[in-house]
Amino acid sequence: MTQEEAGRLPQVLARVGTSHGITDLACKLRFYDDWAPEYDQDVAALKYRAPRLAVDCLSRAFRGSPHDALILDVACGTGLVAVELQARGFLQVQGVDGSPEMLKQARARGLYHHLSLCTLGQEPLPDPE
């Protein structure tokens, strides 16, 4: 952990704690919109491993060629899972998220074939296929 990450750690932990306490959907989406520009740096300070672990699991379970797989990254956030997917050869990735600012960060990565604004449980997925 860098000295900068260590210095940010209390702030990051407080931010994560706040996110878990928000129950109103509109408030939660605004929270993630506000967090989007710093999200990647914050989770790096926490040594966040969920994207890698998820793709590890998918890679072990998937029997076909990763190049042929069509992946839907639900609640894609800034695109951390897409980074891991591409590293493993999964190149056909679409994403959905309820936060426009998180989608903006994901779009900047250039790893998704398509990104859609969609709030799960509130509206249907944008493309039934």
C-alpha cells in the first residue's frame, strides 16, 4: 500500500460505510454519481479483490472459448470487472448500471461493446438478448 493510499484509508472506509447505510434508491444513485471520479482509487486503497475473484470463478466455470462468450456486467460501476474479463480473453462485454457517472467512467475505459443506464429491480434490462 502506498503512503497516499494509507493516508486515504480512513476517508475511504468512512465512504464505504456511508454507502451501506443509504437505503433510499435515489439517494444511493446520487451517492455513486458523486463517488465515481474517485471510486477506482478508493477501492485500490482497500485492495478490493471482488472483480478479480468474480472473473476467476467465471473463468473456471466457463467451458467454451472466452472470445465467443457474451457477458453482461450488471452493476458495472467504473468497469473494474471488464478490465479483468479482457485480461482473460472475454472481449464481448456489455454493461448496465444505475449511475450515469459510473457509466461515464466505464465508457472511458473503452472495454464495453455497449453500456446502458438501468436500475435493477426498477426497470427491465435494456436488451432482452
